[in-house]
Amino acid sequence: MRKKIVAGNWKMNTDIREGITLAKEVNRLIAENHVSYTTVILSPPFTHLTEIVKSVNLNRISVSAQNCSSEPKGAFTGEVSANMIKSTGCTHVIIGHSERRTYFKEDNFLLNKKVKHALQNDLIPIFCIGEILKEREEGKLFEVVKTQLEEGLFNLSREEFSNVVIAYEPVWAIGTGITATPLQAQEMHAYIRKLIAEKYDAEIAENTSLLYGGSCNAGNAKDLFSQADIDGGLIGGASLKADDFYKIITSF
Ligand code: PGA
């Protein structure tokens, strides 16, 4: 059965002290309430990874990076490799977030290299896809998402693909307070699952966790997560407050 996952993407927020406090608070809420049916992931900035790994119970919380290099090692000043991330104790890495695609011009081919490095280093990629508003308005949303999957993931072997988590994040919903309606999100998630079944097979499609992201919060998570093909969320703003994040974690 596919996993229920709630992942907090802290983006470029918190210094180390604040990050440790936030992680410990989430850890405490989860431990006190014996949450065990949801995979909880914290994704702090690179600088915090080692400390956050030490601050939480890794049986209950997984730690993820927000990005990794497309190269394995060498003269790439400022880059952080998948192997380095793995060595901190992380288990996941977000790849292809729309902010990386937009501000840092990361395209599907580069992202595909990153995915492969992540998998080679035993990290689970959380691969982000989603259309911008104009593409939705022009009715191109399905086409855009299909291309992102085909170019970003569909050259993986069946075995490789079985280790990937996908986050559908309509770009117009990220950080805007405008959430996709549960039906809009479900429609796209069902479409993504269908494409996976066509490319691989029904079993792998059924087992792939598909997360929704984009202004998901404590108030709307339940409606979103109750949809048949929505297996959890990638949470930005609302993951920076432990109480809000905890409410989302328990919204299944
Ligand atoms: P948001 O961000 O929840 O603040 O909209 C989601 C994301 O960017 O992953």
C-alpha cells in the first residue's frame, strides 16, 4: 500500500537555532500523540541537516534536503552532492521545486540528472511538477505535467521509479493562499497516476505516493487528503509553525 506522507519544506527560513527548536517541537507533538501512520518529513536548509537529524527521532521523522547537485563531485563551487546529503543522515531530497525551476532555470533534463544521482545515493527524490496559471488558463495543464513526467522521470527503470515520490504543486497555488480545490487537485493526481500506469504498470501506479502542494494548511488539508489519489502534502508556509504542521500531519 502506498505511504501517506506529509513533508514540510522550510525553504530559506530559520537559522539553526530556530530550526532545531521547530524540529524538536514537531518531534514532541508526534511522540506525545503516537503518530505512526503518516511518514513525516522535515526539509530544512542544507546548513541545518546534520543538526536536525540529531534533533529528532528518526524512527518517526525523516529528514530531506531541498535540492542536490546534478553532479557527483568535483569543481562545482557552492554545490552540494547527493552523496554529501546522504552522509548527513538524510533519506529524501526535493527535486524540481517550482522555485528552482523558475529562479534557477532548472529544466527537466537537469532535474532528471539530479533524480538519478539521488537514487544512486539511496535518497528518495520528492519530484515536483505543476503548471503555471497561464498554462492552466490556456488548458495546457495536462500537457505540461505530462512533459515534466516524461522528461524528468520516465527514463527511470521500474525499480528506480518505485523509489520516487511525486508532488503536484500548481505554481499559482504556491505561497499565494490560493489552494487548488480538492477536485482540481484530485483530477490532476488521477491523471498522473494514469500516466504512471501507462508508462510502467498498474501496480507501480497504485504504490506511488502523490503529494499535493500549494497553500495547503491546517484548514484545508483534510478535504485535500480525503481525495482518492492524494496521499499527503508538501507544505511550505504552514510547516514553519509546529502546531499547524502537526494539524496537517493528522489530517488523514
Ligand atoms: P506553500 O508552499 O505551502 O507555502 O504554498 C508549498 C511548496 O512550495 O512546497
